[in-house]
Amino acid sequence: MSHVRAYGDTTGDGMVQLSFTLPIPAGPKADAAAALFAKKMGLDPALVVHAKGVGDTFTFFVVYGRSPVIIDLDEVMVVEREFALLTPKEVNLEIRSRLRRRLVVVGATVGTDAHTVGLDAILNVKGFAGEKGLESYREIRVVNLGAQVGADDLVRRAAAEGADAVLVSQVVTQRDAHLHHVREVADALDAHWPPGRPRPLLLVGGPRFDPAAAADLGADRVFAKGTTPAEVASYLVHELTLARR
Amino acid sequence: MTGRSGLLGLDARVVRRARRLADKAAAPVVELARTHTTVSVERAVLRLAGLQGADAEGIPWVNRLTDAVRADVGLEQGVALPVFDALLTGDHADLAALAQKAAAGGVTFRLPSGRAATSARAAARRATRGGIATIDRNRRDRDRLLRRLGDPPKPWIYLIVATGDIHEDIPQAQAAARAGADIIAVIRSTGQSLLDYVPEGATREGFAGTYATQENFRLMRAALDETSRELGRYVRLTNYASGLCMPEIAVLAGLERLDMMLNDCMYGIIFRDINPQRTFIDQRFSRQIHARAGIVINTGEDNYLTTADAVDAAHTVIVSQLLNERFALEAGLEDWQLGLGHAFEINPALPEQFRLELAHAQLVRELFPNAPLKYMPPTKHMTGNVFFGYLLDAFFNLAGVLTKQEIILVGMMTEGIVTPFLSDRDLALENVRYVRDACAGLTEDFVPTPDGFIAQRARQVLGESVELLERIADEGLFEAIADGTFGVTRRPVDGGRGLDGVVRREDGYYNPALEILEPEAAG
């Protein structure tokens, strides 16, 4: 069976439920407006089962209705990350069992950029979007160098700490400063990384980076706006414990 | 008090021992705070003395002036003497004019002595008294409004707004108050805690929150005063003192009549990697200001449970509360000002989860009988199933009512998924109101079986807390923090942000605010 409709309590009934708010006062007109709204979303019949005024100027509705939508499962595409998203526990376990030591991450914002919001969102325990930062992972050691670190200093420190990965965060984009600074770090890694030791991964993050431009920047991976600590941790585990072996 | 007491049959001797150990662990830290100052403490003094505003780059004049003084004569004697000496001996209209000239390199500061020092001290005292007088007047105004408009019954319902734009926050806060919120908290922009200055003016752009500024404080308090009059009950306003500018934000909160402030003794260290010494020194001064302003502090123990397991780490919450209490009382706060924090974060898949939550919540209630406890809703186990989340929030509300928590942060079923919709907030308030009204008076029926599961679990957590406190009192609090005792991070005493802003006080250190706030200690 490759064609499906929504399922309420009988195959093919197409029943769905939704809730929404309209910026109008509660009353008979609001109820009718909600029914029309649902109908325009394609629900027919649309049953406004609950309406409640929120303050004097809003009304909240719950609607049940029949959706005519039929989807062909053969048309469904799933975009897959090349790595699995792991929980912190799984990340710790993978590092412990495969790397057999703590994974070391050195992070900084480079050059003239003083914005540490993104870096701290990924590294600080406080984290981002309800997820704790990398510091909270028992098996990850985080060295957060903060803002306005020089590329050479960053690489020197990464070598001293035995970094597995270097995180560079850039917010300021004036005259393409963000691209320039990342290339500087990539060049410094090439030039000054102690020979005979595996070069650390270079991870780049910031709101204006193109995830497809990693190779062009000399980086291993670019993370776009909205990236969470777990995505970064999962990527690190994938690259350092699985892909490289 | 001897023997066993309360519904849990806690051993009064064990409770006394826990407090003695907290006292012992806190003592060296208090000593450090009494003998050091920070750039933010000194800037707070200048704010009390009336210096406002910022330069064209948005850096406040208090920063410019403090930096200029530090460059010339250091801060070991405090900022007040050199500043007021320069003001008296030079040709400057006021502190702002002096700060502008100093920032341009046009002033050379000195440490006055003899009669010059006496005059500078008198001028600094006079100016600072002006700021303290405003704080005192605001406290009287609050008391008057509470009498005239009415103080809502407990538990107080605490709601958050966070649009990033103060002019969006205001109508949302007013709508929330009309819908039943007793306390409005304006979440700060991500990362403000790491700024070593307080932004200026009304702000309309923030990351996941709105900047804490004096003007934003003023605008929101004025709007809520209007709504309080309309509703016939006083709506309280909360913001965040934590971060690198605790002392200054505490002063601004006092000047603009905020009612509560997030102020935790270790949050900045553990979760924001702010230097431990800087945090404790800043914290003490900020709490002295809160004490004077009649502000209720909220501590942040709920955060530990979002990082660590809520069952395994239950005792770290108690230990942190006892430390927060000790530091708060030492700074002059009273029991009614201690909004000690904790949270409903045990995994709902765990058998008897609710009984465990009741045990923890009742333990906190009985350990701190006179503190207005702040109870935080589930966040870690809100999965995206908003229907289950709504149920879990109802159980949280029930636990709060049963164990007489006094400040209840309203749980959102969309926690961690999206910024709450208007309707999410309304549904959440309906949830709280239902539980509060349906279970009114149920506390008289809540009598855990003596020596039953709840009583035993509570005593076990208290026992583990005493063990941990013994270790901390023995090793030292700084060492415990460096060992990763709280949260899961190690924070060495010389690590983290802001250590360069810490200065040891020298003989002759003069701080006109401390002279007023702790007259017994003024030499």
C-alpha cells in the first residue's frame, strides 16, 4: 500500500486535529472564522470543537476535520545526515570504547571577531536550545579560548592541548572577514602542525557560512545557523572514532 | 530544637550539622570577598553616585572612568577617592563630564591624602547616599503599592517573556499579567552574562532574550505598574543579576524597583565559566544591594538537574541551597528574600517518579521553612509530545501545591520545541489555576507515612548532603568547584573569565556604598 490518508479511527477517514489562534475576539463570528480558516486549509468537514478567548483580542481554537490529502509513499524523500545523531550518553560511550581517552576540543573566535555567543552556545555547559554544551560531556575535554584569538596562537594552543578538533566561530562578516579568518586558521594548521601527528579536524560555525564551502575554506566541516551541541558532538564521534578507522 | 520534626521526621541535629558545615565551607570565601573588590563592584559604586550613559561605541561611562582610574592609580583603594578628588579639584561639571574627559586621556588621577582625601570622601559619600536613597524610596513605594493594590496569594505564578525587543515584551508581559501571572521575568539575551559592561538604553534586538538595561528595567516596571493598578494586585518584575556585572545590575534593579533577581552563588562559575573569585566577590556586593532594596533573590539549583541526573544529584541541590542561604544571610538578606531554587526533573519513566519528586520538594520545604521557594517545571523530559508534556506539567503543579512551594514557574508544553505560543501560555496558566483551585487545602491531607518511602528518601538525600558538605568544608569550596562537584564541570580557582577584574583591597580602601551597607565593618 503506497497511498495513505490520515487515520482517525477508520481506514481512509482522513481525520486530523489541529489547534491555532486567531487575532480576533471570541464570539460567534470568531467560531465561523475558525471554521472558514480550517476549510481553506482543506479540511471538509471542519468541526470547531473548542473556542476560548485569550484576553480581549485573541481566540484559541481546537478543530477536528477531514483532510482530502493522499500521499504516495514512493514520493517521500528522506534527507540523511551522513552521521547518526547520538545522545550525550552514546557520545561518551563511543569515545570511551573506541578512542579510549578523552576527546579534546579547542575553540575560539578568531581575529577581530569579539562575538562568543555561538561558540559558547556549543561549548558552555549552559548550551543551546535545551541541549547542554560540549563541556557537559564527560568524555570531551573543552578548552575555550574565547574571543579574538590569533590563528597562530590558536594552532599553538591546539598542539599543546593535543586537540582532536579545532572549533572556529565567526559572526562578523564585514569585507568577508569570516572567510578570511577561517582560511588563516587552515593555513596555520598546515604550516605549523607538528609533523607526524594527525591534524585536528577544523570545524567552522557561524550564521553566514555556507555548509557546502568547507573544502574551499580548508575546513573539514561547516555548521550553519541553528546547529546544536549534540550535532557537533555526533559529528566528532563519527569522524574521529568511526570514519578514520 | 531536638528530635524529629515536620512531616518527614528530619533529625534536627542533622539539619543543624548541615548548616554548620555550610557555614564552615563559606567562611574562607566570605573572607576573600571582604578583602577584595572587582571592576564591577567599583562601577556599581559610580552608578550609585549617579553616573549614567555611554560613549558613541556603547561602552558605559562607568567603564571608561573605572578603566582610566585603574590605569593611573589602580583600584586597590577603590574608585571613589580618586574620582571625587578629581571632580573637586578639576574643572568638571559632573561625573559624566569627568568620565568623558578621562576617556579622552585628559585627566590624571591621584590618590588624595590629608584634607583632600577627607573632602573627596565626603563628596563620594554624599553622591552615593543619593543612589541609596532612591533604592530606599523604591522599597517604600513597593510596600505602599503592595498595601494599596494588594499582594497576590501564594503560590505566585511566574511567567517568562523573551522577545528580544522591549517594546514587544511589554504588551506580552501585560497580557500575561492579565491572564494570571503574579511575576513577570524578562529573559536576557544569550551571552549578556559574559559582557563586562551593562548595555545602555531601550533595546530592540537580542538573541533569544532582551538585554538587561536600566532603561528596559524602567520601561517594563512602569508598564507593569499600570497593569497592577488595572488588575488590583501588584505584579512583580524579575530579571537576572548573574554574570560579570552582578553588582551593577543589582544596583540598576534597586534604582528601578525590580522585585526579584536571579542571583546564584555558583551559576556563573559552573555554567558560564566565569572566574570563581570574581563571582563570589561580585555576588556578595550584589546581595548587599538586594538586601537593602528588599529584593527577593532566586537561586539556580534547577540548573544542576538539567545537567546531572535528578535522582543521583538531588543532594547537590540541597548543598547548593545551604551555601546560597549562608552567603545570602551573611550579605544581609533575610529568610523571606531567599527564593531558593529546585526543579521537577526526574525522568517520568522511572517507577515512583512522583513520590521521589514529592520527597525532594518536601525536604526543601522543611529545610527552609521561611524561604519563598522557587520551583521549576520539567524541561529535560519534555520530548515534543505536547500532550504528555501538559500532563507532566500538571503533576509538577500538583507537587508544587502539595509541598507549598511559593514561586511556581509555569511549565510550557512546548518547552524546548518552540518559543511558547500565546495559546501555550494560556493553556499553561489554565493548568496551574485548575490544580491550585482543585487542590486548595489538600496540603492538610498530605501526611506522608512516618518512615515511609517519601520520608526515607528525604532523609537519605539529607544524609548524602551532609556527607558532601563534610568533604567541601574539609577540602575547601574552591577546591570542590575545581574538582567538578557541582554540575559536571571542573572550574579552577584561577580559570574562567573576569579574573583580571579582581583586585585585592589595600589599607585605605574606601567604598562609600559599603560604608552605608555595612556600617559595623567600616574602619
